[in-house]
Amino acid sequence: MSLSTSDRSLVELVIRRLNVLRPLSTEARASLEYALLEGLEHAGAGEDLISEGDPVDSVRVVLSGWLCRYKSLEDGRRQIVNFIFPGESCDSHAFLLPVMDHSIATMTPVVYAEIKRARFESLTRDARSLAEAFWCETLVNNAIQREWAINLGRRTALERVAHLFCEIFERLRPVGMVDANSCVMPVTQMDLADATGLSVVHLNRTVQELRASGLIVLRDRILTINDLDALKDTALYSPSYLQLYRRS
Amino acid sequence: MSLSTSDRSLVELVIRRLNVLRPLSTEARASLEYALLEGLEHAGAGEDLISEGDPVDSVRVVLSGWLCRYKSLEDGRRQIVNFIFPGESCDSHAFLLPVMDHSIATMTPVVYAEIKRARFESLTRDARSLAEAFWCETLVNNAIQREWAINLGRRTALERVAHLFCEIFERLRPVGMVDANSCVMPVTQMDLADATGLSVVHLNRTVQELRASGLIVLRDRILTINDLDALKDTALYSPSYLQLYRRS
DNA sequence: CGTGGAATTGAACGTCGTCAAGGACCGTGG
DNA sequence: CCACGGTCCTTGACGACGTTCAATTCCACG
């Protein structure tokens, strides 16, 4: 495995993000950085990294690319229950439960670092700040999951899609994947439909409604938000749940 | 505060439940039992224990009664994102994040134990098994939240309500609140509507559909499930997410 | 009794899903 | 070079599921 400078900068990104959740000690950063660089892996788009029912014995930290957590019903209906963005980890501590309750799939080519359970446990035992940072991540995930519940249960199609775009934008911003008012949107409308609980057809019409009202431009897999505040208004978006910034 | 024998048996229930998630050492049980008995509190029905935006500095463990986590939109639309049943804790570790992202309300009169943050942290520091048990609880909650996402996003009204009834029944069983094939259902149809993302009117019609098909009886706040397997079939219910039983 | 919350019913409407077809784009192979 | 197939996006027509509004019944409680 070769260690490019780009890999190193991706690892930096992970550490910076965790550091926002909990300030990390110098040793914590160093040992995490080492563990990440040691476990680098690549995956193509559209692969299942883990499937519902699988036992888990490692933690994966995403360095680049988009993934999603999803669940399926017997008859094929699928619900994406969350996205996973660069800097986030897939299933820290998931090994505390016997098996996965959901699946994780790549939506783009992905670079990630795999840390075996024993290694992860010794890392977090040695650095309390690291352990807390990963736990904070789990808690924030929990909060996002709750926000998705009200999104799916109580928002209209237009509000749901607007809300999803706001959330994606706000989650990509702190990891430097937002350029002024636009970001990549490397997923199909089918995926967006599965994330918002809509049919593809209706998702498409809803996106066009957002386009027609001038709030967004979505073309060539690039999302441009013309007026973020206005988009948040139509989404009834309240950002507190992301906990992107620490209480000072 | 008086310590009745009934309080003691409720505390036993909490410990038994945590013990299913992680085997607890004798000392862990003893110190937790002590902390719980020391922090007993009561609340009436329909009270907000914590509201979105509040800082948290304690953990509440529910000894009896039903609560719910919910989120609201500006215009009053409300989504119940989860229930909290006896034996479960409200927000263990929530103090790791600055403020609550959702509110917690009592749906019935409730008995709970409040453990201050410092106390909780020393408890879990001294007993690793206890810490892991509480973390497991958080992880299971996460899994439940994901199941609710697919419930709200991809199931029909009939499936949603059937699924909710299955889940409630299965979560109440291990804490001894199920009697043969029936359990209490001490909430209004308005609450059930807010939990399933339906209007009250349509929830009512859906419940009647379940009644008409002979699957359930719901009367006088008692839910009787005539054929649990059949109900699970109509709900497309797959129980693994509750992780009620440990891998041996 | 009378009051108020909860459950229930009816009717009309609307959002969203389904089905089906057409178009844009892209890589592959003849 | 162009035909071909595949995937994704888009549009139209229609119907169904679920919402809204409003009225009625039921029941516990004072």
C-alpha cells in the first residue's frame, strides 16, 4: 500500500473533524493517524461494505466518497436511513451488538481506513478524548436519525427534498467539500428518492419545483444553492441537530 | 422519599434489562441499585421532562410509565420519534453534546430515577460492564430509530400501525408488561398518529382495519394481539433490530 | 345533567404513486 | 463511424392512498 500525500491530507480531515467533537490530545491524534494510514482500503461505487445481519469486528473511517446506510423490506422497497460523508466513521462500537441491523453501501468510489476491533479498543482505551470523540459521533448520528424521522413523517415532499439538500450542504461544508454555494451531488435521483421516502417520479417533479422557484440548480451532478436561507425556510430547517460546532 | 418494596422491584427490572445487554458484575449492580434508589422522582402525565435546546446534566432511568421523544416543526406538526418504556434510560451520555436536539414528554404518570452527570460518570468509570450496558442501550436506540425511518418512509399506513404494535409488544415483553397476548396501550390515537406519521383520522381508520381483519383488539386502552405472527406478516416485521437477546 | 377530551364517521379534495413512454447521455462493439 | 443497449432523467395520464374539514357519538368526570 502506498501512502500518497493526498491520503495524508484526508487523514488530517478526519482528525480535524473528530477534534471539533472533542479536543484531541497530541498523542491521540498521532496514534489515530498511524492506525488510519495503516488500514487504508479502496472500494468501487455501488458495493455493499456490510450487510444487515452481518457480525461486525472492525471500524471503518471514511476518507473520501459517499456512502449510505439503508434498510430493505422483503418486497424490495428500500429506505436510505442516512448518508455517510468523508471524515465520518461507519460503525464505531457497532461490534458491541451481535450483528448489523442495516446495510452500508458505497454510492461513489470510496477510500476508507479499516481498524480492527482490538486495535480500536486499545486506541480508545489509551486516549479518553478519542473515545469520547467517537461516542459523540454516534450521538450526533442518533440526532440526525431523529431529524430524518420527522422529515419522513411530517414534512411534505418539497420540504423533505429541500431539507435533505440543506443537510447535505451543511454536513459537507466543515470537511471542505463545499465551494461557495455549490457542492457535488454524486448520486442518482433514485437514491434521493430512497432517502426522502418518495417515488423517483415524484422526487424528480419536486426537484424541478425547487429549480423552477430558483432556489437551486442541480445539473451534471452539481448542486448549487442560490439562496441557502430561503431554501432553509422552505425546508423548515433548524440546524441545531447537527451539532457541528462545540459549545465554547 | 420513601422506599417502597414496589420501588425496589422496579429497580430490579432496570438492572435485569441492562444485564441482558451486558452481563453486570455484582458490584456494578449494587452501586447502580443504590444510585437509582437515591434519585427517585415522580412526574404526571403530559409533562415535558426536557425540551429541545435544553442543556443536559443528568441521566434519567425510567422505572414505570411511558414516555416519548418527539420533535416539532414551527407550525405545530409533531413527530414522535421513539417511545421510552420502563427499564430504559432517557438520555444516557446526552451530556456529551451541548443541548438536546429533541424533547422528552411523559405520556402517563412516570416514576424515574435521576442520576447527576458526575455521579453517572463515576459509576460507569468504576464498572466497565455498566458503561458498556448503557452504551449498548444507546446503540439499540439507534437501531430502533433506523427502523422507524423505513417505517415512516416506505411502509403503508396499515403496515406502519401493525409494525408499531408489534414493536411495542416486543419491547414490553422482556420487562414483564405483557400478559399472554395483551398489553396496556395508555396513549391516545393522536399520539399513535404522531408516531406513525399519519393523521388522526386515518390512524383511526387503519386501526379499525386491523380490528376488522381480526388481528387485534384495541379497547379501553388495552391492546390484544390475536395472532402475533399474522400481525408481523402484515407489518413486514423483522425483529432483529431490537437486539433483545444477546448472542450466546 | 353538562362539559370536554377522545374516538368515530362521512364527504370532498389533493398529494403522491404507478404505469408507460420518450429523450438524453455514454460506453461498447460491429 | 454509427448502431446498439443501458442507465438515468423527464413527462403525461390516471388512480389510490391519505388529508382535511366538519359533524356526531362515546365516555369519564365533575
